[in-house]
Amino acid sequence: MKLFLDTANISEIRAANAAGLINGVTTNPSLLAKEKLPIKETIIEICELVDGPISAEVLNISTTESIIAEAEDIAKWHRNIIVKIPCTLAGIAAAKILESRGIQTNITLVFSANQVLLAAKANASFISPFVGRLDDVGENGLLMIANSLEIIRKHNFKSQIIVASVRSPLTVVQAAQLGAHVATVPYKILEQMIKHPLTDAGIKKFEEDWKNARL
Ligand code: E4P
């Protein structure tokens, strides 16, 4: 399973990338707004840092034509860009045309297996179901991922499922167990994934024992 970093923060991307841990980055308008930096320049900087799929979202989503026009512009910024498009009828129609023109898409704000099926039928390269936001409203995000993966595999769709809106390290393990193609995680989750109190205690004990043995 590939790991993407779900952030627009350059320091976080540098740190995760230096550890060789990430295969791509997902951004969204909220994550970019948090950084208070020019959007285009930030996305290009991320693309230069990480040589993998970098999702950048369209904002002119009123019609298929407006989505295509913005997506074609964004795609020219860098060869690593994947255009992120919200899951609407106009968005699905735009994704199908963009993919046929060689522009890779990531259908986002996906909350049901039906939406996954339609995005897959549009040949979207990536589809991003949001696990955490579903769990927040009392639904079962992981179950939706399992159903979605079953559909993708049974029908040999080319789309890769990105498990998004990840709120805990356990979700990453579960996504991997289900055979998801990608999980996109905030930097904090990446830090939590490597941490274990017994590892820290073990290191401390080894250091103490080694020091005492040499006295
Ligand atoms: C994914 O592409 C989204 O950027 C992200 O995972 C949304 O996560 P959130 O629900 O924590 O905002």
C-alpha cells in the first residue's frame, strides 16, 4: 500500500520525504488555506519535493466545462499533478473527458460505494473515500472502503482507492489489511505510526544496561 501525506505544509512534507516514507501528497483547499501561501507556487514546490502523484483541487466546479478548463490549466503546472475533482455529476463527466485527454484525476469528497462505482466508470485514476468524516456522522467508513475495493477488483476498474480523512493509526492498518491501494495521512498520524512506548522503554533500558556493563 502506498502512503501519501495529507498536507500542504512544506516542512512536514520535507520531513516525511527525507525519511523515504511517502509516495505522494494530497492537498485540498482547506489545507492550502491553512498555510497562507500562494497556491500555485506551493503546489509546484510540493511537486518538486516529492516525485509522485500530487493532488491539487479545482475550485470552479459549477459546470463540466469550467472544471475541465481549470483542470487543464492546473495540470500544466507540473508533470506530477493529479487534478482533484469533487464527486458531482459535472465532476464525473469532466474526469472522464480529462482522463481520455491524458490528465489524471482524483475524485474527492466520496462518501458511498455508489459514488466510487460512478467515479470508477469515469476511469478516474484515483478515488478518495473519506473514512473519518463518515465515522463522525455515525457511519462505518471502513465498511465503505471494503465495499468499494470489492467493486474495483471484481470489475477490474483501473481506479486506485485512496483511503482519506484518516484520523487514527488504526485506520491505516485496517486500510492495509483490506488491500487499499493508498492511504493518505496527516503528518501527525505518520508520527503516531512509528511511535510505541515499549520501543522507547526498550531503547532506554538497553542504553542503561550498556552504560552499567562498561563501568
Ligand atoms: C483527502 O484527500 C482530504 O484532503 C482529507 O483526507 C480530508 O481529511 P479531513 O476529513 O480530516 O479534513
